[in-house]
Amino acid sequence: MVEILLAAAVVGVIALVAGVGLSFASKFFAVPTDEKFEAVRAALPGANCGACGYSGCDGYAEAIAKGEAECNKCPVGGEKTAAELSKILGVEVTITKQVAFVACGKTDEKTVLKYRYDGINTCAAAALLYNGPLACQYGCIGLGDCAAACDQKAISLEGGVAKVDKDLCSACGLCAKACPKGLISILPADYKFAVACSNKDKGGVAMKACKNACIGCTKCAKTCPTGAITITDNLASINQELCSGCGECAKVCPNGCIIA
């Protein structure tokens, strides 16, 4: 009986010492919490889509808490989230609606096929076979990976190319991540004109693959009165902040690849 009581006492003492030690360790090694970060993180939707330009909601919340990012960069949360964040930070914020844009204007009539694809019905799978069935290695494969990724059902396939419904799009960026060709970018919803092409081949090569391709002819850049258009790697691009929406670039584009 004495042995049992002694053993129980020893176990009790060990438990007491361990408890005191754990209590001390929890206080000594405790990591201070950033109340601003916690409040900001709680206000974010938790989609972790990366459309804000950061790795996810944690990365964005950390940047906001440190004063390194504005609170209007979450397209998923939109105006509601921005309003909550501005309240937490005590600042005013302006929201600019954004939408996804597919930089490909191919049509079945003007696009050349290299082969007929009968494999797994996804763009990602098709792209693994000789970079896809299109002669244009940059073009939309059109099997709908972006549409499948879109929670808002804002993307449909028309004529073998993805089309975005601006009214439904939340600019979450999931479609951009799903596209194996990297054709989808996020633009201000009120963009005036954009280049519906991603082909970086020289004009002759580009035209053989798609009659709607940008050939880097520089006509649009020379015509633009605000200097909003540049040509890089045989492909035109439009700076939306400089674009006045005059439409002169679209008028002179020989292949009609600049669209409103």
C-alpha cells in the first residue's frame, strides 16, 4: 500500500512540475499577435486566389497591416470587403471594378489546326501534346479549363474561344491560373480597347497560323495620340491608364485584333 501511495505521489509531483513548466514556456515563448493583421485577415473572404497580387489572403493581410498595400485589391470581396478594411485602417478607399480579359481573337474560320485532338477534354492535357492542336502555339485551345474554374459562371466558349461576361466576372483570377497558355489577364472593367492576341511570332509566321493575329506592324502605336501602345516581341499592348478610348488603333489594325 505504501508503495502505491509513493508512486502516486511521485506521479503527482511530476505532473505538477510539468504543468508549471508548460505554463512558464507558454508565456516565455509566446509570439505576440498583431491585432491589426488579425482584424484585416478576418475581413478578407479567404479565397486565397492571389488576384490581389499576393500569395493569398494571409500575404495580403500582412502587407496591409504593414502599410505596404492598399485595401482595394481584393476583387472577390469587392466593395464590401474594401469598406470593412478601410474602416479597420481608418482610411478612405476607391474601388475600381475589374474583369478578366482573354487575349485571343481566334475564330474557327481563320485559325489553322495542326492536328485533331481526341484526348482528355481539358486545355491542360491538350497543351501537353505538341503545345496544343492549334498552329498558333499561343492561342486559346477552347476546351474550357477557365470556364470550369470560374465560380461565377462568367466564362463561356464561343467559336472555340473563351468569352468573359463582364457583369458576372468578379476578377478573382482563377481562370487566369487555369489557362495553360497564360492568355487571361485582369483589366479595369471600363477598359476602352485591348489587344485580343498573344502571338509573339513574326508577322508572316503569325498570319499562317491565324488570320486574326497581331503582326507587330506598329500601325496602332504610330496612330495612338496618347502613346498608350507599345510593341514588344512583335505583339502590341495597350496601357489602360494612358488609353483615351479614341479607337484610332482599332481602325488601322489590319487584322482587327484590337477590340473594345
